[in-house]
Amino acid sequence: MQTETSTRDRIVVAAARLLQRQGYVGTGIKQIATESQATLGSIYHFFPGGKEAVAVAAIRYSDQEFAALLREALDGEDDPAEAVLSCTRQLAAGLRESGWIDGCPVTAAALETLGADSEIQQACADALNGWEGLVRDKLLRCGFPAGEARELATTVISAVEGAEVTAQVNRSEEPLLAAGRQLARLVRSYGIGAPRAAVDGARSPHA
């Protein structure tokens, strides 16, 4: 069972990296097999639905991977504006280190399957909605009203997605860093700071 699990994981991770770098259309099932050091038979054993089924699993894997990065960045700063800025800085650094090829894990697949009522589109939508939820929850913990938190979260994720693509095209961190600075300014304009628990802890003589 351990060998089967390991093989499936290799297939999913390899597919995730290929989709991230060359999109759904540009990724073939044979290439996934080669990159994951698995046979075609193994791929169809774990994913009877073929390439689309592998892609869905890969997108969901990438979704969780990016969510972990986002959650770490958001939780690493008490101030919501600094948290957003930290996130864009981390994404910019990661993109530069990858040689400008490891962008958003769902963008390419999402754009290539627009208009299709497919599991891939649903997986992409779930990913984006989940990321928005993480930002929204951070803002709510910091005291933002629900409506503003929801719209700000949508704005943050939408801006970061666009900035990441622009950074890749220009092979420059600046679009992401600029987006981060402006998003932080937008968040600060509400005049709401760190979560109450963090502020209370800072004020407590026992902290």
C-alpha cells in the first residue's frame, strides 16, 4: 500500500509542477508519466479518468500547497496590512528563485478551460475561493466588518493573481511588490490594525 501511495503522490506532484509551468493543454499524460517515473498503466490505475482526473488532483494539491504559504504569511504578521505585504514579498522571491516559471498553480489551467463546465474549472474556483477565505478570515480577526473583509479579500487575491502573471511576463519582482504596497495602503486606509488579542497581549505587563 505504501508503494501505491508513493506512486500516486509522485504522479500528482509531477502533474502539479507541469501544469504550473506549461498549462493543461501543454501537458501530456506521457510527460506526466515520465516526470513521475510511473507507467501509463499506473496513472490510469489511480486516475481512470485520465489526464483531466490527474489535473484535478494536481490542482487540489497545488491549492493546498499555496494555501499553506498564504496562511503562514498571514499568520506571521499581526497587522493585516503587513501580512498582505509579506505575502507578496514571499511570492515575488519564490517566483524569482524559480526563474519566473513557477507562477500561480491554477491560473494556466483556469484560463485554458474557461467556459467549460468541468471538474478542472471547479477545482480552480474552489482554490481561489479558499484563498480568499483565508484573507477574509485574517481581516475578520483584525476587526474588519464582514462585508468589507469579504470585498477586500477578493481584491487582494485578484490583484495578487494579476500581479504574479505580470511579474512572470516582465521577469521582475516589481509588479508583485508594487501590488503589495498598494494593497497594504488600501488595508491601512480602513484604520483597523492588529487583532484585539495581539494588542491586548502587547499591552499586558505579563506578556
